[in-house]
Amino acid sequence: MELLQKNKCFEGEQQIFQFASKTLNGTSKFSVFLPEPALRGQKCPALFYLAGLTCTEETFAIKAHAQRMAAQLGLILISPDTSPRGGNVEQGDSWDIGQGAGFYINATQAPWATHFQMENFVADELYTQVIEKFPIRTDAIGIMGHSMGGHGALTLAWKYPEKFKSVSAFAPICAPCDCPWGEKAFLTYLGDDRELWKAHDATQLVLEKGTLLSEVLIDQGLADQFYSQLNPEKYQQACLKVGQKLTLRQHADYDHGYYFIQTFMDEHLQFHALQLQK
């Protein structure tokens, strides 16, 4: 693991690393914020953040304004890139497929399956690497995300409840089987068997597996230009059906971007800090 950059930030340190990923068949980068106790070697709770379409490992660190509250709460923040990268990795023919658009699933279709194994990368390889590298409390790891990354956070939390103890999302793609973004990605990466898609759909996973966490937090802007792609109501209905506690907060005038995320980021970090104490 190679340290590429480090910067002092709010009595902590923002760092960027890269390493050779066996899962992705290439070099991958991620960012990590270490609060002051972690820099001294004290074990701290950790939170994975999965970014959305077109983003990189730097997007969250630069745009979300999360470090101040994370420093106060003693939270380690980890944000991977959103896809494999490199000249030998398929680019895709549009902005919502290929590099920058891994969708946090394991591709089964050629040529994508060679590199696009983002589910295993986040939940297994990177998860193991950061636990070995940083002073993380293994009983206190949460996950959150935005848009495509919100889809990733909600699905990985339900697929790996033994690994992630809390989950929240900003404007997540809640029912990818039923929206153009999800249908395009799943058809490309997984093939045309729609029954197989359900294993990667947050709403379907709740209906299948039932209640797994004490609470889920979602924030959604009502001026979101992509609202028709997100379907928070379908996720809400699924949670009601199985008795999963969900706090879905809908906010007038907020759109899909990082000004919206900045506004409510502190509350999400406080939510995770509380959940990870349980």
C-alpha cells in the first residue's frame, strides 16, 4: 500500500493511498481521514462512504465537508474509487457505464467481469486491507453513500450485516431494477435475467431478508433533478412491510449535489456514531 498524499485537517489527517488490487486486476486508490486518536494508534469506529456516478476516491474528501465532525466524533472515514481504472479497463460508451460507474456489484458479463468486481473489492479486499492498516474497531464499522453509492451502501449493508453495523444514504438509487440507471447497469454487467438483478436491489433485499439493523437513515432532496430514478417511496414501503425502522427525510428545494450532502453530513455522522456505540 503506497501513501500518495497526506494533509493536516481538523486535528486529523486526510490521506490518499493506492495498492495493487487482485479483485479489480489493477491499481486502485482510496481516501482515508484519520482523527487524532487514530493517528496515535487508538482504535476508532470507521465509516465507509461510497460515492456516486463519475466520482473518484477524492470526491467525498473534497466536497462533503465531513472531516470536522469526524474529528470531533473520532470517526475514521474511508472512501474508495467508484470503479476500476486504467488503460486496460473498459471505458464504457457513456458516463453511466464503465469507469466511474462500477455500481458496487460483481459483473458477470464479458468484458466487464475481468475488472468490475466492486462488491468484492469493497466488502472483502478493501475492508480487510484497511482493518490491517489502520486502528479500526472491527465491531464498529458503518457504511453510507450517495446516489449510485447510496445504492451500494444499502445493498452491501443487507448483504454483509456481519460487517456493517450502521447504514445511511443521500438520494440513493433505492430500486435499481425499476429505473433506467439500474436497468442499464444491470443489463450490461449482469445480463438479461431480471431475477438475478433482485439480489442487488435495496428494496428487494429488504423484502427478502427483513429487518437487519436498528435504523436506516435516508435524506432526499425534493428538487432532485434525478428524483424519478431514485424511488425512495418503494424502499419506504418495503421497510414498512417487514418492520424495518427507516427515517426518510425529504427536503424541499435541495437537489442531487454536494451542497445538499454538506448540509446534512454532520447529522449522518452523528447518526453513525450513535449506532456504532450500540
